[in-house]
Amino acid sequence: MSFSQDVWQRNLALYQKTLALPFNQELAQGTLSKDVFSHYVIQDAHYLLAYGRALAVCAAKAFEADDVIQFADAARIAIVVERSLHDGFMQEFDITKKEFESTPLTLACHHYSSFLTATAWSESYPVVLASLLPCFWIYAEVGKDIVDNSIPNNPYQAWVDTYSGEEFNEAVRNVIATIDKVAARCDAHTLEKMHHAYTTAAKLEWLFWDSAYDQRQWLGLDEL
């Protein structure tokens, strides 16, 4: 069994819970609150900058030249997508540049971003790869599920199309192929660290959507 097959099976229940989150269910039905989606887009833009930085560090640690290119390109794309959120979704939902820049990271976004950044700098290339995989893979699978259940003329169709499109899914398949290639050369200790990194990131994917739905903030800390 490949690493990707093993890690997906180990975390299948968590993925199913992610699909069942009210955020994703209401997004598919087009009933998600505009305020909730706007909150999510702002946090996602913050997150993607941190994700792009982690991908850049991953590229620097890669074992092979092709992998350096793959993750350097992925880092660039993450930043391009972050900027497109400003030009697309944020304008569509009347989120100003000032509002975005003055909105701090939520606890969930800060936790996820910090985990990826710390892992990127402190861990080996295989473990860094595993921590980055859920954002690729889970997003793609959730996107496919939402497409299958989406209503016609969904107000969030542009987001659905981004993460269910062939270009994004091809990138996901390439990352899975790379991590399986790398994992095949790893010892048992490294493989377990990879599993732990993947599961932690997958939990943070769940938390990011769950937190966005409730627009959760750093409650009680603003007065400190």
C-alpha cells in the first residue's frame, strides 16, 4: 500500500466529518451566509500567504530538481490565488483592502499557519510534504463533493469551480505522486512522523471550516 492510500484510510473518518460540516453543506446548497463566507475568504487569504511560504521552504528542501520546480511553482500559485481573492471574491462581497488588512488572523487560522510554518522550517522534507498535503487533497475532494451536490446558479459557484477544476486536481495528483515517491524511501520512524503531520494538518483543515462557520474570534483576549 502506498503512503497516500494508507494516510487516506487512516483519516477517512475525519474527512467524512469535514464533508458534513455545516459550512460545506450550506455552501453546496447556496444557503451559506454572506457574512460567514466573507469571514472565510479573509482568513483564507491570510492563510494562503503562510501556505505559500511553507511551500517555498518545502521547495528548498526537496531532494530532486523536479520537486524543487514543482513546489516553487506551487508557492507562486498560492500567492497568485491569494491575490485573486482580493480582485475577485473580496470585490464581489464588498470586502475592502482596508478591511482585509485590519482583520487579524483568527485562532484557527493562526494555529494552522503557525503549524505549517514551524513544520516547514524544523522538519525534514518528507514530513514537510505530509503537512502540506491535506490542503491540496482535502480541498480537492471537498470541491468534488460540493460540485456533485451543488444547486444550479449557486452564488458560490466561482469558489466551487476553483477547487473542483481539472487544473487544481492535476496539481493534487502530482503532489500525491511526489509524496508516494518520497515515502517509498523513508524509514518507519519518518513514515510515522509523516502520518502525524498529515493528521494534524487534516484536523486543522476541519477546524478552519468549523471556525469560519461560527466566525470564531479570540474571545476574551481583546481586552488583555
